[in-house]
Amino acid sequence: MSLFKSASLVSLLTLASRITGLVRELLVASTFGASALTDAFNVAFRIPNLLRRLFAEGAFSQAFVPVLAAAREKEGEDATRQMIHQIATVLAWALTLTCVLGVLAAPVLVYAMASGLKQSPEGFEAAVVMTRWMFPYIGFMSFVALAAGILNTWKRFAVPAATPVLLNVAMISGAAWGAPWFESMGINPIYAMAGGVLLGGTLQLGVQVPALHRLGLLPRVGWRWSALKAAWAHPGTRRVTTLMLPALLGVSVAQLSLLINTQIASHLVVGSVSWLTYADRLMEFPTAMLGVALGVVLLPQLAAAQAAGDTQRYSGLLDWGLRLVVLLAAPCAVALLTFAQPLVAVLYHYGKFSAADVQQTAVALMGYGAGLLGLIAIKVLAPGFYARQDIRTPVKIAIGVLVLTQLLNVVLVPYLAHAGLALAIGLGAMVNALFLLIGLVRRGAYRPAPGWSRFALQVIAASALLAVYLMWLNSHIAWTGFEGRALMRVVTLGLVVLGAVVVYFVTLLLSGLHLRQFVRK
């Protein structure tokens, strides 16, 4: 399967995940609105998510996938299979200890994440309870990441890409059926969302097992102390843990930025955490479809090219990925900057989610949109370092960007409130991507192929025309005024999006850009 077909498959399945995710957010927004309790849920959900990024798709995957790909390339499948068993054993012990400590320390973790919830005692207590319910989720998701790393290395992309749909389905069930049932039982209905998260994690792990079993790669976990010592002594385990140390620092820096931003938002107007969360969910639609899909497909291929010493293929993979990022992320960024309010209104403006909530979420979305190109480009550029088993460089860049982001917060938040937090993240992502790109070029790992100047001008011209089209429609349609005509509003947005696709790609074709060059790769 070609890279484009693999990336398209992952992107299509990710699209299904994001659509169900938007349905989930729509239900949460219309059922609970933006209140102290939704702030509590969002804080509680961020705590296991933060640790998931340490143990799962963050530091662990960054270290595990390159080592796994290199072992398969150089040592063969039997040795690689043994390494998988040993790494799974160490991971299982570490996760068990982490989950136990997390449940016990939930009040401290909630206070550290969002002490401003203390303004509402009910909200703080709800966040503690939901954190305890959801903490085992990181255990499930970390093993999902282990399974995904294995399957992606063996070029089985479908199952890992499809599993996030199960989390969304479980949370939709929690909002649609669990919340009314909890309320009838005299239990706060927001707790149904925490139950949905735990159920979703269980389902995601469950579907990985048959896929791994068919490949003969289902990990065996040793629960004896002697098994742990043997697993810890394995060279593959040592290599992964050695690489994880700087990766943990890098992911911790990113999560520290999230922690600081959540703390700041919790001290702003009630609802600020929720507005940022709703905007973040919408912004993740293009970042996941483009950035995550490309990162998932490219990392094992880059690691294999690096292990084989094929520098030309290595550079070509990066060049193809970056051109695809520019081609598809630029119009998405234009849409978030010029068309944020219609997008938020169509997706969230129902039930308890007011027109004021639409406006506040839209300005946050515009802040994220300013850095969308950087946020997606990082998903291609950072694997360029991970494949070379160089995690220190991205970490150093991330630390510098953290400092920059907080300095931007000092300047922007007094004037833009929660939207300033989003804009600081967006601008920081652009700087991060720029320095990653410079690092790869200076090392000679990436040599841009000819034609970038002409390509950039073609994309800029098409994006400018797209911006004019979207701004004109934004000013001529009252997107929050479709009372009782939700379907008409959805259809109107669909037609606008279809027109935007035509405007952008027809302009590219008329400018002489050949889209088939991306498919051939």
C-alpha cells in the first residue's frame, strides 16, 4: 500500500472518529452547557489524558516505535517478538502503580490542575470523584498505544485508527442514556460521562487483542518479580526507557503548558475552561485528520529508512509529508480564522449552549487557528527526529517554546482572556515547527526538493481567494439565528464547505498544480 493510500485510510478512519467526537461534544454542550460541573468534568478528563500522553502516544510511542522498527529491520521477527513481551511486562507494572497512586492522590491532582474550581465546592468535589473513576483509563490507553505501535510497524493501520470511535460512542451513550438514568437515581448526571470514558478505554483495548493475535504478536505480561527483573534487563527495554527519559521531559513540558493554561482559565470567568475545551475539540478535527494520520504512517517508515541508511528516501518522506501539510492545513487554518463562528454555531448552538457561548468559543478557535499550520507540521517534523532516535533536540525546542508561550500569556490574557491562552498556544506551535524544520535541514537529514517556492505561491493564492469567499458568507448569514431550523443550518454549512473545496482546489488546478504528485508517493 502506498504512503498516500495508508495516510488516506488513517485519515478516513480518523474522520469517523472526529465526527463521532463532534457528536459527543454536541451532546455534552447541549446537555450540560458551560458550567462549573462541565469545567469539573473537563479538568478531571484532562488529568488521565495528561498521563496518557506520558505513557501512551507521547513519550512511550516516541521511544518504542523507532526501537521496534529498527529491531525488526536488523534482528528479525523472533527477537522483536521477545522484545515486545519484555516491554509489555515493564509497562504493565509501571501502569498498575501509577493508577493506584492516581486514585489515592486525586484531590491533590485536581487542585494542581485547576485550583480555581475551589470557587465552586460542588465543582471541585465532582472533579475529584470523576478523576478517581477515570484514572484506570490511562492503563487501558497505554496498552492501546503499545498495540498501535506494533500494528503500525507491521503496516496494519486500520484497527489503531478506528479504535478512538469506540471512546466517542461510549461517551455519547453516557450523555444520551447514562445521564438521564443517573439523574433518575438521584446521582449527578455529569458522572455518567466519567463512566463513559472508562467504558470507552475498555472497548478500545479489547479490539486490539484479536488484531495482535492474528499476527502472533499478542504481548505476554509476566506478573512475577523475577519476570519484571528479566524484562528490565532486556536490551530493548533499556533502549526504550533510555529514549523515554528525554521524551518524558518533552511531553512533560507540553503538558506543563496545558496545566498552566488550565490553571489560568479556571481563575477567569466561569465557563472559560469549557470554552477552551470545545474550541480545542473542534481544532483537533484537522490536526488529527492530517497531522496524526501523517505521523502514524511516517514514523515507522522513517525509522526503517534510517535503520537501512537510505538518506534519500528519508528526506523524500519528509518532503512529501510537509507538502501535504501545507496543501491541506493552509485552507483549514483560513477557515478557522475567517469562519469560526459559523463552525461553532452549527456544531454546538443547541440546548443550554447559548449564543454568548458560541461567541466565546469562536474567539478561542480563532486563536488556535493562527497556529494550525504549525500544530500539524510538528506531527511530521518531530517524527523526523524520533526516527533518528534523537529526542533531545525536540525537547530543547519544546522547553524554549514553553517559556515563550507563558510570556505571550502575560501579554495576551489581560486583553483577550481565554482567547489569549489559545492564541499563545497557536503562536508557540508555529515557532516550534520552524525550529524543528531548521534543525532537520542543518543536520542534512532533510533536503527540500525543488519547486517549493512555486508551490507555496500557488497555495497562498488559493488560500487568499478562499478567505474572501468565507468572509463574504460569514457576513451575509446570521448563523446563530436559525431557531428551530437546525437542519437548514447544517445543510447551509455543508453547501458552504462544498463551495470552499471547489474554490480552493479549482484555483490550485488553474494555477498549474498537479495533485497527482501527492498520490504517486
